[in-house]
Amino acid sequence: MKQKLVHLFSVLTTALFCLLPVRRRVFVYTIRSTDCLRENLQCVYAALHCKTVVFAKMLPHGKKDILRARYYLLTSRVILTDDYIRYLRDVKLHPQQKVIQIWHAVGAFKRFGLDAPSRLTPEDERRTHAAYTTVCVSAEAVRPFYASAFGIGIEKVQPLGVPRTDVLLDKAAMQQKRDTFFKANPALQNKTCYVYLPTFRETNGTVRPFDPQLPFDAISRALQPDEVLLIGRHPVMQTPFFPPDTYKNILDLSGTETTLLLSAAAVVITDYSSVVFDAALLVKPLLFYCPDLDDYERTFYLDYQTDLPGEICRDGNAFLPLVRQAKQTANNEKIRQFCKIEAGACDGHSTERIVRLIEAAVSDA
């Protein structure tokens, strides 16, 4: 009975909100953080000159949050997000409303949405994304992949760039990031920092524990006095790879802003993470450590064996030698060509273009 009453209340309030006038404002919605905006949305929000309302709540949402989200979703001229909006599955927006998706990742690496395993049904995936009027992406070449992942027409996918990459292309800003990092970590000031940024693993859309299969004891012994390995786990990876303070030269700095870690990196090591595009925009030497490549649950939009701008390592015992080799033999031209294909619209002015799009949509009669 309680569930039926809750459902009835949801239906009635949604119907009421649909009758209310649409206001000239931007509703900024994210489930990637609570009480603050991150990365793309933070960049755009700071540059907007129009009325905005922010909803930043990680799932699950309480009843008051759901009510608030639905109200602003149905009464705002522009809805701006960087991830899924589950409430779009159950409502019909007014014709004058615009939904602008600024996806949190750069490029098209591992498959997602309709192209990957999901806890949602294909129909729920489509209903989640069907209302998008514009999806902002990093390059012309990736437009078909986002159209496929979201189940929308390719004309809705526009290569306007990715706002958070603007800082990566600003040398002064990146120097400031580097200074900030070493001020917070003075013991690393004169070290060669190898930065390992692995992504999470899933089974049927559910995150599972990840063992990186790295011989940390041996790596720690082999690191030179001026070398350190820094680890930044994906935010959903809650379990550290080893207890705190186990090593003096292998440090888990998970929770540190990724851009700060990248600013300090002599080599970036990753696996299937879209951080590869951020590192490539900075022309950082790259190594791809993927001991579970044959068992990884997703496939890719690019050819993992040939398209990536760095060597592939599948054996933890070869990890450190290949990291050092990457530092010495990085192919900067291949890295730049990779960026041109995957992030060609990221030119330092992505935020400006997207802000113009949003403000025009807010003021459009």
C-alpha cells in the first residue's frame, strides 16, 4: 500500500509540474558528486551569465531530492548534465525545453550506454537519452559512437569540445596545478613521478573488486631513490591495493584531483580509462597496463592493439621496465595524431562554445 501511495504521489506531482510555466533558467544536474560540481559542469557553470539552479546529489536520492529534481526538470528552459538523468525516462518535456549532455569523458574509448553491458534494459537506456537535443563531444570522428551509445540521431551530436580540457591546454594554468600539487606533497618535489590511473571493473554493469596483479614489493625495491609510483584509483574503486603507509615510494593518492596528478606525471599508466585523452592532450608518455585484457567485460571503439599512443604491458613483472622505457621513447607525434582524431575539437575554447549554446537556448523564444 505504501509503495502505491508513493507512486500515486509521484504521478500527481509530475502532472502538476507539467502544468507550470517553463522558466528561463538552466537546471544543472549531476549524480557524479554531492553538493558541488566537478570538471565539465564546474567549468560551464562558472562561465554562465544566466539564472541557474544546481542539483548535485549522488544516488540514491531521497523523496525530497526526487521531488526537487522533477520540479526543476519540468520547469527549466535548459537542462544540463554530465551523466544519466533517470527521471527523463518517465516524463515528457515541453517542446521549448533543451537537454544538453556534456558527457564526463573525452573521446570514445571503451563502449558505454547501449553499446555495453548495463543494469538497464535497452528500452530504459533509450528513454534515458531520447530527450537530448545536443550532445557535446570532443571530435568529429567520435560522433557516430555517441549517437550509437545513446540511441539518438547523429545530428544531435556536435563536436563542440570538452570544457574540462581547456585547462589542460593552458600552460600557465597547468603550471599552477603542478605548483599546487608539489606544495601539498613537498617530499615529491624532486622525484620522477610515475602515475598509475586504473579504471574500475564490472560484471553485468555491477562494479567488482579489482586486483591489479602488480608485484608492489618488487617494484618498491626496484625504484630508484629519485623515482616514485603514484596511484589514483577511479572514484568508485573503494578498496586500496595495499594498506596505508606500506611503502615510502609507492603512494596511493586516490581522491587527489586527476589534473593535479597529471601535472606531476613523468609517465601516465592506465588501462581502459578515458584519462588517456587527458594525458595525450598534455603530450605525456603513456603506458597501457592491462593484465586482464582478454577478460575485460567491455569492448572498444578503437583498436586497442594498434590505435593507442603507447606500449601495452600485460605482465606485472615487466611493468617498471616498460614505464621507464615509455619515459625515454615516447612517440610525441603519434600522441598528437591520436589527439587530433579523438579530441580535435578540444582547442582551449570548449567552454566558450558550450556556454554560447546554452545561453542562446535559455533566451530563445
